[in-house]
Amino acid sequence: MAVQKRTSKNVLLDTALKNFYAAAEEMGLDDGLVEVMSRSERAICVSIPVPMDDGSVKVFEGYRVQHSTVLGPAKGGLRFHPEVNLEECEALASLMTWKCSLAGIPYGGGKGGIAVEPLELSPRERETMTRTFAARIAPVIGDWTDVPAPDVNTGGPEMVWIMDTISKLRGKLEPGVVTGKPISVWGSKGRNAATGLGVATCILELLKVLNEPVKGATVIVQGFGNVGTFCAKYMTDAGAKVVGISDITGGYYCADGIDIAAAMKHVAAHPKRILEGYTQPGLQKMDGEAILQQEALVLSPCALEGAINAKNADGIKAKYIVEGANGPITPEADVILDKKGILVVPDFLANSGGVIGSYFEWVQDLAGFFWTEEEYNNRLVPIMKDNFARVWDYAQKNNKKMRRAAFLVAIKRVADALQMKGFFL
Ligand code: GLU
């Protein structure tokens, strides 16, 4: 019996399903396994009432999806963004399953979030919303069931509120229920920079296998949040020249190189943590779309999904794209980029430093024993290098694109475990 393939009107979910089915077909995966792995184990929707500062009550919608717990507790971020919806969370949760599998860490995949524009909330409204959300998803999260983490527009403060709410509900400290916590509250030195460090490590490994010198290599980083900032910083530290950065306020280009330390300082001092008003000699301000079209050796989209799409892919001038965000290239754009001969390192390999770092934090929380930042980075970088090499070698040997190679390797580990465990419960 042929598998009844799922499709979705949500582009990200449809893409995730198409990528999965294509890889599954290529590896001749058993129909039953395909059926199981193309669905999420559990998805919950919650409403989140928040008394607003003006006396009104607003109700937000929140989600948590556990795509798979075959390899271990579901793992993945929580995002606060107006576009968050169930299908998007489902797609991103499945990407987490493949990411954790490929990374070789003992986790399944999950994702969640709240449909909200966080910039419109006061600090008190934001905390109340986060704590109420935590309480409403409390029945399905825990250190051995599902471990959320930061994602778009969330970070240390949100993770502390979640940990504290769950700890109070359970009457005992629950540090391992979330990762990405600040260092002073059971977080881990190194976690904040881990995703960006991982993306930069992948870029450097790519340049190495292609014999491209790092010194002076030009890089454009789209998105100047947690991932983009540290990616740009580590590329600069390695001797590359970051010529372009961007955020919601637009693109910032400088042929002589952006002063990343100064840009980071500017953002840290801005009340909204944005690049607005940043300037340096020779800096050109342009819109966010235009920055993607500038000359550079490497482009790293570190913002949101769908950033490179059928409309703008043809104008990309970079030779290599290393995906820091989740799903930044649409399938149509993937085809166009391929025709143009642009090599793409896929998201769930390139940005896996974040979740590998989360794994380190969780291990330290469970043991109650903490590492130095040096120990943390000394473990992270070799794992990233190994994972890059594994996918690169597989792609070369089997004449595959890196995205397909990564899917084939990742799906195999989950399929093997699923086959051994069976489908009971
Ligand atoms: N949000 C990050 C990601 O998409 C980190 C997830 C985690 O650490 O659990 O990979």
C-alpha cells in the first residue's frame, strides 16, 4: 500500500513534509515508519489570558508540538512572533527531530510559541504571559519529557520565568525543564553564543574543504539577533570580513567591513535591542531585502523562515549559503540557487550548535555540576566539525546535495530506533 502523503497550506510544513517524503522514498523506508514519522506525537494549543496594563484583558494563543520522542525527550525552542501557528510549530518540531538526530544527541524534536508581537508588551505583561503559558503547558513539559529553549524573540528571562513557574507548581526545583537559562540560574557558560559559534564553525569548515582562504573572506549575515550576532562576531574573530548585517530596521553594508563589536555595543544599549541608528565610516544603509543581494563569498541567513524565496533567489550573488535560521530558503528558491551553482549548508546541520549547547546545559543541570566556558566550547566545536564532515563526506560520496544528505543521515537514526522500540503507546 502506498503512503498517503500529507500536504499543508503552510509553506514551512509543506516543505518539511516534502523533504521528509523525498528522503524516505530514496532510502526505501518502510511505509509504516513513513506514516509514523510524518506525524507529530502530540500537539497542544492553549489560550493565555493576560491582564494588560491599561486594565483590559487580552487572550493570546500558544502552542507546543512534540514531533518525536523516539530518541529522547522532545527538545526545541519557544518563539514569540505574530506569525506563530500550529502548522509552523509542527514543521519546526520535525526539523528539531532531524537536528537532534543528526547531532547525535539523545533528544527528539519539539517546538512551540505564542502568536504575539512582543515589542508591544510591557515587561510585566510579557512576564505574566510567559508564566501563564508555562503553567498551561506544564502537564506536557519536564526534564525527561519535553525541554523547551529560546527561539525567535525569547531568551534568558523567559526561560527563568518558565523554570520558576514549573518549579513552584511541582514544589521542587526543576532546572532541567528548560535550557537557555542565564548563568546565575542554572544556565551554562557558553550557551548564549553556542548557535552562532556553531554556524561560524560550519562556515569555516566549508571554506576549509573548498580551499577558500578565511582571511578577508566576505560574509553577509542577515539577522542580528542571538544567532546572527555571534556568527558575525566569530567570523570576524577568525579573520573574515563581515560586509553586511541586517535586522528589522534594514540592511547595513560596508565594503571595508562592519565593526561587529561596535554594532553589538549599539544593540545592547538600544532600548529595543535593534540596529536602528547604528553608523560607522563608509556605512551604507539599505533595506533588508537589498542586503541579501550584495556581493559576498558567504551569505548566512540568520533571521526567519522564507527569507530567500522565489522572488529574490535569482539576485543572490554569494557563492555559498550557510543557513543559521530554521527554514530560511523556500523549496522554489533551493531549485533556483542550485541552478546558479550556489552551495547550501542546511539549517539543521548549520544551526545545531544551539541545541547541542542546550544538551550540555541539561547534562550540567541534571548533575548539578558546572563546566567552564572553555570546556563547553572545547566540546561544542569538535562535535560541529564532526557533524559537518559526516554530512559533507556523505554528500560527496553519494553525489547528493548537502540538505538531502543531512536528511538521509538524520532520518536513518530515528528510523532505526523506532523500529527497535516499536509503536506501542
Ligand atoms: N531554538 C533553537 C533551535 O531551533 C534551540 C533549541 C534548543 O536548544 O532546544 O535549534
